[in-house]
Amino acid sequence: MRFSMRRCAAMVMAALLAFAIAPVVATPAGADAIADKQAEAERISTRLSELDTQTEQLAEQYNQTRLQLDQVQRQIDEATGRVSDAKAELVQRRAELASYAVTAYVKGGESDLPDILLKGSGPDVSRQIEYLQAASSSRRQLVDDVRGAQYRADAELSDLQAAHTHAQELQADLDHRRGDTKKTEDEQSALLAKVNGELGALVAETQARHAAADEVAAKARLAAAADPAPATPTPGGPPTTPDPTTGPTTPTVTAPPVTTPDPTPTPWPVPPGTPPAVLPQAAAVVALAETQLGVPYLWGGDNPKDGFDCSGLVLWAWRNAGGRSFVHSAELQARATRRINFSDLQPGDLVFYGNPVHHVGIYVGGGKMIEAPHTGAWVRYASIWRSDLVAAGRVT
């Protein structure tokens, strides 16, 4: 009995000890699980942000390459017309030379000159010599005309062939960029498929925390850059001395940038003086852009039916409500607007990101913009304060 009581007491004590230490043993395991989920959320959030940036960069490079291809196609059309004209001229010059040869054979040409000089006499000799010399000069001119027409035809044809080759290279580049974008989209989709339940909440929380940190960092960086000393833009930025009268024209399309984007790019310099007034139609541009909230993002898109990318939304809104023409490129849109300070931003102004520029949004006030952000998202409101904010531009 004593043994049983002692045994029972021991068992009770062991149970109490087990109960007492159970939370201590279980807590680290639970903490590890939470930490693992938080680390996974951090990894997913960071990678999604990287993929968003990659998509923006690829879309911008695609748009610039497509503009180049359009330009080359226009050159091909023009060169085709010039080749046709040059060939027609060559046919005409050859016909003229052939006609001259027949006439010279039938009626005699400058080959008669020695006979006239040896046998001719009287006042008609000098007149005949003049006629024959004129005919000889005409023959030489006809030969020169044929040679010139042949040269022009060959040159135009060479230019046309070079343009066709360039177009093929650009098309291959476009196809390559489409493939890169497909890989990026597939990875985004795979990551987003994992983001649900508790992990989804943690990812959203992490993204919000990153956005808040970005805002603080962006404001601090831009405040530091507001020093009166002139800033020197990094490669891919604007001209060192921007023209304060620059307006939204259609600039020459250059090759897509190949520089590595700077994660903390230098803000573009702002010309001195008072910025130009906001155009009256800027409010209508904002209102029209707001009608597209919820329209899906589409890589290379520029219309409500199919969808928009960032520069496509700007192009569409300013063309239809503002009466201004832009090309489908965030960087070229940045170069076609007047630089202004961020403190001078008004609704309808544009904000630009990256170096080289790869994203643009339409400012709506209160530190917010309307943007077409990235694959899998929709036209939306967003804070303008991102770590890669580089410029504000006013349409004039």
C-alpha cells in the first residue's frame, strides 16, 4: 500500500512537472513556425517587388523597341517608294540613250566630224560643227544620266535591304522580350498562388511595411537632393541642362537602354524659375483616368478594351481628354514634359520612376497617383512615394 501510494505520488508529480514544462517546450516550436512564416512572407514580398520592377523594365524596353520597329517600317515604306522611282528613272534614261543611239546610227553622229573638217567648205561648216558638238555633249549627258540613275537605284535598294534586316533584328528582340516577360509572369503567378490564408495576411502586412519604409526613404532622399547645387543625372537620365520650354513633342526614338537600373537613382534636375501653369484640361485627364480604375494591366496595352500598361494609360488619357500626343514609352514621356519640383505637383502632372525611367503615373493630389502597375494587377490609386521616384513632369 505504501508502495502504491508512493508510486501514485510519483506519477502525479511527474504529470505536474510535465504540465508545467509543456508550455516551455512547446513555445519555441510555435515561435519557430511563426518565424518561418514571417520569413517566407518577407521572401515572397521582396521577390514580388523585384518581379514587378522587372516587368516594368521589360515593358518599357518592349515599348521602345516597338517604336523603333514602327519607325523602321515607315523607313521601309519610304525606301520602297524611292526604289520604285529610281527604277522608273533608270528605265527612262536608258530609253533616251537607246533612242539617241538609233538616231545617231541612222542620221550620223559625231563620227561625221572628221569628214566635215577635212572636206567641208563654205559658211555652213561652222554651223555643222556646232550641231555635232552639241550632239556629242548630249550623248555624254545621257550616259551620265543613266549611270546616275543606276547608282541611285542601287543605293536606295541597299538602304531598303538594310532597313529590312534591322526590322528583322528588332522583331527578334521583341520576341525575346515577350519570352522574358512570360517567365516573369509565370513566376509571379506561382508566388501569388501560394499567398493565401495566414501567409497572405503576412505578405500583405510585409508589403505595407515596405511601402511605408519606401515613403520615408524616398522623401528623405528627395529632400537631400533638393540642394541648390546643380545635380548631375546618372546615365540614362535627362540632359544636364534641361530646356525649360520643352513641351510634349514626339522625340526621336533611340535604342532601348541597356544600363543596369539604379535602385536609388539620382533625381532629375529641375530648371530654375516658376513652373508653367497647369493646362486647363489636366482635370479632365485625371477624371478620364479615374474611369479606368479596375481595368486590368496589359503589357504593351493602351486602350480600355484590352488593358493598359503604365505609359499606355498616360498616352490614352492625355490624348483623349487633354488633346496632347505622347509616344508609348515612360522615358520618352518624361523627356517630353517640363521638369517641376515635387512640391509643385498638381493633378494631371506625371511622376516618373527608375533610371532608366521604366514607370509613370498620373498625379491626382494628396501624394497619390493613378497607375497601371504590373501583371496581375489593375489600374489603381497608389502612393507616389517609391524608392525609385526620380522626376515630376508637367504637360505644357
